[in-house]
Amino acid sequence: MGDKHRVHFEPVDLEMEVDEDETVLDAAFRQGISLMHGCREGQCSACKSFLLDGDVQMARYSTFALADYESEEGYVLLCKTHAYSDLTVELINFDEEELHDAVPIQTVRTTIAALVPLTGDIVSLRLKLAEGERFVHKAGQYSEIRLPDSDVKRSFSMATTPSSTEESGEIEFIIKKYPGGHFSGLLDSTLAPGDEVVLTGPYGSCTLRASSDRRIVCIAGGAGMAPILSLLRRLAESGTERPVVFYYGARTAEDLFYLPEIVSLGLKIKDFRFVPALSHRPEADWATLGVTGDFGLITDVVDRQEPDLTETDCYLCGPPPMVDAAIALLESRDVPGERIHFDKFTTSVSES
């Protein structure tokens, strides 16, 4: 362990301790402080902040996340920043409600309970907590999966709710398999029920804001179903009065999954609408599928079907191009940034 220092955050008047051997972001995780973050690998800029005072060093990061001129001006990435004195840091992006309501990071032992194909390239991975282990999280968050005695680790969103995790001791992940992907290859040929897996988390701020009563708009694609399904399951458990609409993009009808459960969850939410959309095959027998859908890119469908998005809380998850397009659409429709919730993964961190 290195020397310890104090970090004071502005404009929220919050202080915490940091060790020289850990990053500022990891110190926050350890102490249950929810700073904005995304990839945690210095590639997405979600944790970019401004150093007002103090001495720091940053580990290697991408200049796409922090340009050289920004670094020279005093901007830092908290996921790569090590403190070598007391610091004063100005947070650029923060959520006051989430800031003081974080769940401390936990590392727990699990075994694979089930590995079930959902589509041709998406699987459901269920992990069972080891005897005596407990894992606390919020709906919508993600965790890091690591094989014991291995450097192979990936981050994936959880589809289960906190209460179901507590009751069953199981956590579900929905994972997209990529050709040539290291973790994908393990899912295809190596991992099997009974294998041990180490879980670290929870991370992410794509969580429900209890203080809001605005309409909820969820937009997802592919394995991005996971955190949205977690949120829907939690909303159904709570008997929410908030209107909810879920737009889900897939390529073909064969890429749709969990439709009966989504319909069932919708019956437990007072005002719910589900809109699946197909981008690669402009036909589908919606009656056979038991839902009514649309065609085209999911962001185009949202644009057509949503005349007014200003008084909404929006939750996004899916491939980075889809998330970027959804953010651009929402911003063009005057949705404030603090009402757009997502966790941005990068290819070096996650295969989903």
C-alpha cells in the first residue's frame, strides 16, 4: 500500500480517501461513492474531470477519451488517475442522487449454473453464488466476470433484479458472442455448468432514479436487452405507476427472444408498451410472435413513434453505434443529458 491522501470534489462538497496504489475511481468504488464512469479503461471519457489542485499521474489511456490539449489544460480521467498529494477535483458529470447512494464493489465466488442459447449469437449465462456469498447490486448495473487464475475478464450487464439475486442466489447475464472473441470462444467450447467464475461489481449508473415520476423510455439492441430487462423486472416487482415504453432493435425475427416474459412483465406495469423492430428483414408475422412491431433501425422507429421526448427518463444499452445514435436523437429532441442513462462499453472491455 502507498501513502494515503484526501480528495475533495467540487461542486458537490464531498471528500474521500485515496491510496497512491489505486486510482481515484477505484477509491470511490471502495468507499461506496458513485462517480460517473463507463469503460473503466481510459477509453470512453465518462469519468473525465478537471484537476483544480494537487499532484497526479495518469496511467496509459486513449487520446480519443482525453485529448493531449485537454490533459495540458488540467483535465484528467479518474479511472487512470493516481494521487500523489491531496487533490481538489471538479466533477464535470455527476448525478447528485446517485452520488451518495452507491453500492460498494464486491468480489464473490460463483459457479456456472446454466449456459443457454437464446438466439444464434446470444446466450444466457446464469451464475450461482458460492455458499456463504452475498452480492448486492441495483437493477440496471453491470459486473466484471473473470476466470479463476486467469487474466481473461469481461464486463457484462446483469438481467436479474436485486431481490431475485437475494432470493435465488443466481445472477443472469445476456451475452453476445463475437467471431474470434476470446470470451466468446470460451462460451462456445470451454465453459460449462459447474465451472468456477469470479464476479466483481456492481458498476454502472444505468439505474432507476427513485425521485423521478417521468415517463420511462428504454431503447436497446442485441445483448443490450440485459440491463433493460433488469429494469423492467424491477418495475414490475414494484408495481410502478410510471408509464414505460421499451423499444428493442434486432436484425430478424430469429434474433428476438424473451418475448413471452416481456409481455408478461408488461401486464404488471400499469402503462406499458413494447415495440420490437427488425432492421434486416422487412417482414414478420407479428401475430405468431405475440407482439406488434415495426421495421427499420431502432432509432428511426423511436423518432417516428415519439413526437415528444422532453419529459422522459431514457435508458439505453446496445452496440456502441446504436447507443451513439440514440444519444444524438435524444439530444436533438431536447432531452437533458442528466435524463439519458447508459453505460458505455468499449471493445477492449466487453464483447457485448
